[in-house]
Amino acid sequence: MGDIMSHSTTRLLAAVAALALLVPTVAQASARRGGLNGELLIEDRDDVFLFPQLVLDHKRTFALSYQGPGQGDGIAILGQGTSAIGVAINRPEVTNLDLMGFADAKTVVDLLMGFKMGKNKAGVRLGIVNGANSSEPKDGDPATDGQFGLKLTGGFSMGGSKTSADVALDIGFLSGAKEAGGDEVAAASSFTVGIGGRAYMHQKKKVDMGIIAGLYFLSGSADKPEPKQEGGALGIYVGAGPVYRIAKNSTATINGVVGFSSTSSKSDGEDGPSTSEILLPGVSAAFEHQLFDWLIARSGMNYTFELDGTDDGGDNTTSTRNGAFGWSAGAGVLVGEKDEFTIDMNLSQGWITGGPFLLSGTPNALSGEVTAALRF
């Protein structure tokens, strides 16, 4: 059961930190944001998954992303006037809600709603997952295995001549149990809560100061079998940088971020392994530019320097310095009189640096992800 707790804590922490609470990367982004290396200060349709109120900005939109055979996600947003509703398909913010060691949780519903409130916007997102297995052998004891999960996000956006901001409060809950012969043999649960936001301070024409921030808390326990296992996590991130709005479909930004996160664990009330991470600093830059009426080029990269520490719960501690670098590039094709149909590609790094097969002799794929979107 200790493995169940550690694995579930790791997966939930990654999902909450990277997707719901505005750490400056976005897992399973659409092809456009993927081509920007996950940059959050350049607005994207993916923002609706962080701030559900923003479905109001994307009414009457269908967007489908393809990452490979059997892999992908999508959203359909409908609405008019002062309200909108979105139906998400296979999004990781919900599909990743899963306590390992129990019956695999599957998405039951993932809905987003947005409402106008005067000049402001409010919205909610509801995600539910469920997993269940049962058996009743003829000559044995019945057994059941299941889990239930809930994700609830509430968001609010406000705008003005000097400042605009999007904020969201995210809550997640998971509970799993196993029974054999009428007795509970395994039980675990976890709870997450966090708040994140993004703001733009309008400095002068075509230049904003962008700010992102996030704070999250996670707590989980595995009560059975004994000994009882407990785990927790805490994190905070703050970043800022200029955003240059050069022209329609032409934007650039560079920003820095600092942050801290930690995890802790207990076994039968005794302190167990713990970790800490100080991000000091992280830097990211991204841009996109419209080359022709029908073609957009984009790219992004980031670097992080981290101070990492571990404690095994006894007398042993370690401290390391780590750095990580990443980059991506993409392209977008606009079709229609009002650009109502778009095809975005997150180009594969091998194709960009090595070229197509005719030039390199290596079968590099053109793109690792393609997103097709229709707005009507």
C-alpha cells in the first residue's frame, strides 16, 4: 500500500502542478501551445482548461488534437450571448485523476461552463472519474475494487484599461477501496486544492507586463492495510515578464519564474522520506509571427535551474543542483475568409534540425501533434 500512496501522490502532484495550478508548463497542450513550448503568457484556446470562464471567448468552436494512434483530446464549445458550455474529451486534467493500485479510473464527465457577469466572466469545470471491478466466484468469496474522483474548478476574469486578470480555484478528491469476503482490505484517498492566476498590466501600446502565479496543497493517506501511510505536497510559483503584441497573430514574450515545492510522508505516524525543490530561476521565451496570410510560424524554449534536496526519513540527506533545457517549434495554417478553419502542428525536433528523409536519409516525422479547429 505504500507503493499505492507514493505513486498516486506523484501522479496527482504532477497533474495539479502542471495543469490546474499554472506552473509555467502545460502537459498535453494542443499543437499551437505545444509549438510555443507551453508558454502561458501567450493566450491560447487551451486556457479554457485552466480558466473555464474563458469558454466565452471561444464560442462555437470545435478543436480536435491528434498525438498518435489512439492518443488525442478535444473540446467542443457551444453558446451564444452571455453563456457558453464546453464538452472536453480525454483531457489529462481529468484522466490523470487515478489512484494507482485500484481499478483504473475512467472519465464519466468533463464539462466547462462560462457566464457573463457585467463586464466580467465567471465559469466552472466539473470532472468526474470512476473505476470498478467485482467478482463472485462460485466457490469463493466475492471481491470488489473501485475508486471515485472529482475535479471542480471555479474561475473569474476581469478586464480594464490598465489591468486584466484570470484566476481559478481548483479542488480535487479521490477515494479508493478494495473488499474481499465482505472485509475492507485496502483504502486510500487524496485531496488537492490550489489557486492560480495570470494577469496583464498594460504598460503602453502593444506592451504588457505579464504575471503568472500558483499555489497548491496536496494531502493523501492509505489507511489499509496497516501500517497507515500518509503523504503531502506543497508548492508555490511566481513569474513575470513583458509581452509584446506586435500585430494580429504576432506576439513575443520572455519571462522569469521562481518557485518552491516539497513533499513529505509518514508511515504509522513516523516521518518518512521527503523532498524539496527550489526553482531559482526559470526562464522562458516564445514568439509567433504571421509570415503570410495563410501561414504562422512559432517557437519557444525554456531553461530551469533547481536546488533539489531529499531526506530518507532517517539520518541521510542529499542535495543536488539540476538544470533542464527544452525547446519546440510549430506552424499554423489559416483557411477561410475569416480564418475560421485552422491546422496547427507541433513540429518534431528531428524534422526541424535534420530535415525530411530526402535530405537527411532519416525518416523524421513532420509533426508530433496536429490540431484541427473550426470556428463558426
